Amino acid sequence: MKKLKDFFPHIPKIHIDPNKIARMVTIGNRYSLLFHALLSMLLCFAIESISRHSILKSLSFFALHTWAFAYNSFLIFASLSLVYLIRRRTLGRIVISGFWLFLGTINGCILSNRVTPFGYTDLKCINDLLSMQNTNYFTAREAALVVSVVTAFLGFCIYLFFKGPKFQGERRKFLTPCLVGLCMFMVPVTTHAAQNTNILASYFANIAQGYENYGFVYGFSTSVVDRGMSKPDKYSKESVESAKAQSKKEPTAENEKPNIITVLLESFIDPTEVNYLNFSKDPIPNFRALTENYSTGYLKVPVVGAGTANTEFEILTGMSMRYFGTGEYPYKTILKQTDCESIASDLGKIGYGSHVVHNNGGNFYSRANAFSMMGFDSFTSKELMDIKEYTPLGSWPTDDILIDETIKSLDSTKNTPDFVYTITVSGHGDYPKEKVLTAPEIYVSGAEDEASNNQWEYYVNMLHNVDKFIGDLTDALEKRGEKTIVVFFGDHLPSLNLSDEDMASGNIFLTKYATWNNFGLEKKDADLAAYELLAKTTNDLGIHEGTIFTYEQNSIDKGLLDNEDYLSGLNHLQYDLLYGERYAYNGTEPYPASDLVMGVEETSIAGIYPSSFAGYVSVSGTNFTRWSKVYVNGEKVPTYYVNGSRLRVPEEYIADGDTVVVNQMGSGDSVFRSTPEYFYNDPNTQNTEMLE
């Protein structure tokens, strides 16, 4: 303490007059309702300023959406009323105020990196966020700042708990809880009234726009209470049977069935449709050639700038995200609890093998679990890939490795058609504001400033590389010779502050899809919702399987995709399959979760021998990756990746007679795949025994 005083000699001493503090607390308690009202409005304004990154935009929200602002303030006011139930009211006010400011700050930080605002389900993705290494989404500096601020706040709260003032007035043990309860009761009442008078919306077609129009506090609160799917009006066995009656009844054609490959192109758009950009040459010539020669169209997706898993869910299940709660991620919620019919399980009924290939973590978005629940046979994630090349920032693997991995999935089954779902990643943000590419293949201009232009130039050159991947994949499949169709689609627009006015389509929820095939399938262009894409694809192939897909196929044939009766039937069907009584299955469970296998190639240990590095032994084998870890007698030991056939382990961790296994590890120490056990015989020990 003396050293600290000597180091900071000029810091003035803080004199706190306890009498003044007591008077302030007394006045605050006497006029607490007025104080809470003013504090609520101040907090609401501060939260909106942080979320919108602008005080002026917060003022605009107050002016243009005054009643929505008042409602958000009332939600904070209602939460502050809880302090009347305790004596440490000052502490309670600070904790509740800090809670709302913390949520608003998180939202502001998230909106700096993506378009979709912060929702309750994002809390389930914290592990995914922490696993995203080498990106600008969550830097070490930001992590340290968050920990420091939270620690300081908690320390201050602990101090107040022991030393802070207490309410000394009379506590009305019956009246006070009744008044607090009345305040809480008014929350759903005012919510219903505000929704009926169009002050608030009960459903956000565009989550980002919903938060902007109706405020963060309401938007986040909605994401907490409005989860899953609400039971549709008049849902019953009869309503489900009525919807099923509208499904396509034509049986699947008996002709040779093609391989079906569906490729998610991360953040992929046609950049020439951004009105203000200019390019030195066409960034996506291969994709454009596909649109000119094969079926194509706009694809309406449920997200912008982030939320790949929700577009993916629509594609694979045929179900619409519009019927889920605000900010919902089914992969993180309902698919944790129940199996789900999908394109994989539907095609499995007619002999297809089903595989997923993705050069990112297998547990990201809880995909390994979700793909099992959807009935896939195998999933090759990055942990099963010997990845060597990364994008210029080192943030993401390049996508060229997916070509061989997709072919491996096709080759893993003999004499059967396959469905392969391939997910790219190199188009993913963050996009640097500083110039990274000194000699880009595509020069870009037209953005509002140099920083934005650098972001666009980096993004467009990543797209150009993805376009090369598209050409190389179709070439490889052509050479392979099997009857095959490929469906490429963009999952959402990039997080680059695009608006409807910036896009030639006039809608930031529209991406594009394009197909390729090697057997002369007729070109049939159509604009679709993401959940209708594979219904159309299988319909064109004469494949009519599945509860949802055959329902959509009938509406595709009749041109009824925007019909209210069609959408109502879709709502009833998907509620029935996920949350309801499963009337559609007539009491059976035809689509159980699968025993998902990670990867399609065996890993094995060929031998263990002394390394050229002193103090180490080398483990030789097959199909090792950077995520391979050596376990000795069931315990993980330090492992150093050398190449796809060799790992290195300190010799002190392994001894004669030990059992050795190499595990392919996912996040959270989950084991994705293991080699057979290998029993180590130390050659030095054997030589000693022979000498004896």
C-alpha cells in the first residue's frame, strides 16, 4: 500500500459524507416511482444509442417510434419494480440497470460484425463463438476488456451488498408484492394492446428491421419468451390430414437415380448486383455460366449477414423459419430434443447414402448432433481433413479441399446413389478494412470510402476463389462419370451494410442458386424460398418422397407457393412433426436419429518408433490431421502434428506395454473418430530382455 501511495502521490483523497448519501437515498426512495420512470427512459435511450452506434439515430427512434420507445422504457420500469421486494434497493437498481446496459452493449458489439442483432438463442452459441479462432469476431483484447469490466462491476456490487445503504422505511408485506405483481401483470397486457394497435409487431420477418423499428429491449425480450413454434390455430389430426391430402401422390420414378450434391456457398452473392460497385472483370464467371445453361433463380433466405444454420435448416428439412420465434436456431433448440425428418432421411428410404462435408468445426452450430437427428449417415468436418491452405487472413480454410472430400463421400458407398451436402467457408467474414491483397485478381471500386472499398475488394476476391472451386468441382464430377446433379446456393448476403436499395433485386433477403447436371436435365428457372429448393430439385428428378417435400411439390406444380392455404398447411405439418402429436406419421416413428459416423475414411496406427527429434517418439499411421490427439492408456498426452501420416509425442508419456489410440478431436474434447487400439512394444526394452 505504501508503494502504491508513493507511486500515485497526487491522487486527491475522496471524502464521502455519509449524511449526504443518506439524504440522497431518502429522497430517491420517497420519489422512487418518478425516479424509476426517468431512469428507465435514460437506460432505454442509452441502450438504443449503443445498439445503433449513434445518439442521433437513437433520437430518430424516439421521434419516429415514440410509443415503441415508451413501451421499451416500461419493460425496464417493470424490471426495476422488483427492487421494492428487497431492502438493498440501491444495489438492486444498479444490478438491473447494469444488466440492461450489458445486454445493449453486447448487441452493439455484435452489430459491429454482423447484421442480425443479439437474441436469446445467441447465448446457446457462446461455445461456437469462442471456438472461432483467428477471426475478428472475438479478439483477445475484447475478451480482456469484457472480463475487466464485468469483474469491476461485480466487485462494486459486492461492496454495496456489504456496505451499501438499506431501505429503512416500513415494508408493506402484502401491499408491496401485490403492486409489483400488478406491474408484472401489465407487461403482457400492454404488449397485447401494443401489438393490436400496430405499435409493435408480433412477428419479425426481418429481425434486424424489427429491432430497429421496435427497440432492442422488446426485440430481445421477445426472443426470450417467443421460442420454438406456437401451436397453429385449429391444429388437429384433421388439419394435418387435410394438408397431407394436398401432397403429391405420384410415386418416385424407377429409373436410375442420380447423385444429388447440394453446396452451400458461404455469404455468396452475385456482386455485380450491388448497384454501386465496379469490377475489373466478372468475379464469378463459372457461376454465371451455370445460370445461363441450367436451372437457376433467386432464393429467399431467412437471414442476412449471419445465421447460416437457419438457411441450412430450411434447405435440408423443407421447413420455414417464419413459424419459429424471434432469433430461433432449431439446431440449438428443438433438434437437441427430437429427431427431424429431412432430405437425408427421405432419400434414405429409396436407397440413398447421405453425407455432409464441411471445412469447419463439427460441433459448430451443434451440427454433429443436428445431422444425426436429421438422419445423415456420415459427416466429414475439418477435424477429419488434412487442411493445409487458408484464406489470406488465416481465418478460414480454403474450399478447394472440399472437392476431394466430396468425391470421397461419393466413393464411400458402392452401387448406391448418394446425397452429399457440402458447406463452404472461405467467403465468411470478417472482411478487413485495411488493404490486405497487394495484387488482387479482381479490382473493385465504387464503395463510399477506402475502408469499405478494401472490404469489398477482399470479399469479392474470396468469391472469385469460391467461383474457381465451383468450376473445379463440376469438372471433377464430370470426369467421375456418374449421373449427378449439383445445386449451388448462397446462404445469405455478406455482413457489409447492404440495404434493399443497394441491390438490383431490391431485397437483401434474396441470394441466388444455380444447378449443374451431366445428364441433360431440362432447364426450369424459378424463384423460390430456401425451404422449397430441394422440393423443386427432387420434383424435377421424378423423386417424390417425404412429408414436407411432397406437400411442397404439389404446390410447385400448381403455382401456389404464395397461397395462404399452402402456407397454413406447411405451418400445421412442420408443427406436427417437431412439436405436435405426429399425426402425419400415424403413430409410427419412421425417421429416427441416425448413428452418425464422423468421416468416411478409417484412421489407423501403423507403428510407433523413435523420432529424429531427441526425446520424442513418432506415431505413424493414416489420415491424421491437426486435430489428431494421442491417448495413452486412456489419457490424452501432448501431441504434435507433423503431417497426415505422422504425429510426434514426448517419449516420457509412453512406455512398453501401453495401449495407444489416436482420436480425432472436436471442440469441448469430444471424440469424433478413433483408431483401433495399438499396443506399444518399446524396442529398447525388448533389446534389453534379449541381452538378458
